[in-house]
Amino acid sequence: AQTVTQSQPEMSVQEAETVTLSCTYDTSESDYYLFWYKQPPSRQMILVIRQEAYKQQNATENRFSVNFQKAAKSFSLKISDSQLGDAAMYFCAYTMGGGADGLTFGKGTHLIIQP
Amino acid sequence: DTAVSQTPKYLVTQMGNDKSIKCEQNLGHDTMYWYKQDSKKFLKIMFSYNNKELIINETVPNRFSPKSPDKAHLNLHINSLELGDSAVYFCASSPYREGQPQHFGDGTRLSIL
């Protein structure tokens, strides 16, 4: 079974600085998809970024970028110029990508932004 | 307009009762899901449906019965509620294509007294 591990239960960063959240996963598949979701205190689950395993290029969405290392099965999220609104739980998720496959989530990292 | 809407947002009830949570999506997606988020924030897939057909049933007690009257709706009925059922339940939807992101509802917090 696939597993997703987020080894940092909590991270803290000063506003305007850069922070990296770690994620590793275990799979025997070669094609799959990885996601980062953000869950603020409002409880919504918001998609941050998506990566296709067959693409070597790291995905980027504005201040959010990933470092995808397929051989190491690592998928870290970098947040640049951290803002107060970035404070949230961040979940790394994996799917093999079949049409109705569920997401396998990590346990999450609680990100605190210090003003 | 809300893309994936769940009702109710909060549900407080006694052990042993039966309750339902409704989910509707207006994104035109073919696939819908139910997830459970426990008190430690861990999210786990419960069910997925594609075009009203059950695809995934992840070893969930049979007290939980999903029902999909059409591809825009996926309801969750829970019989004989137990204390351990207290959690936040999320509905999600996605197109039936490989690797498409799932869009989540705002969750239903179920509290069992």
C-alpha cells in the first residue's frame, strides 16, 4: 500500500521568509500524481500545487514551488515570501491517478507564520 | 456559487442515532468521494463513486452507506452512530480523468454525545 510521510508536525517561519515543508512517499508505481493541499482554520481544503510524476520539471504556482525528486520519492513544498494568510495545515497527497482513485494523505504539517 | 456543498456543516447527535450528510457538486464532475478527518487531522478515503457506481469502499463499517442518486449528488447515511464516528467528513469531486485534482466541500463536523 502507498504511504505518505510528513516528518514535520509543525513548522514556524517569519513573515516574508522562505520555508520548506517535507514529504516522502512510498510506491512501486512509475506513473502517479502528487499534490499539496492547504487547510486553514476555516477547515476548507484548498489545492496548492499538483505534480505529475512523469514530468521532470518541478511545478510552480506563484510563491509556491515543489522540489520533486522521483528517485528519492521526495516531494517538498517551498513557500517564498511567507504571508500571514499562509498559516494553515499543509497536507501532501498521492494518487495513482486512476479516474476514481482516492488520495492518500500524509499526517500534515502545521505552518505558523510569525509577524 | 459554491462548487461542492455539504449539508449540514455541523451535526450533534446522540449515540445510536441514524444521520445523513448530503453533498452536491455543480462542477459537472463524474466522480465523487467521501473522506473522514479524525481528531488528529488525519484524512482517509472512505468511498468513491463514478457516475453513480461505487468504485472504492475502504474497509468502512457497513453502518456507513453512501448513496448516489445522480452523478452530481453523493449522500452519506450512518446508522447506529458510535462515539468513534465523531470526525469531520469531507465530500470531494473530480473529473474522471487521470490525476485530476479533487475539489473539496467545506466539511461536516459530526459530534456524537
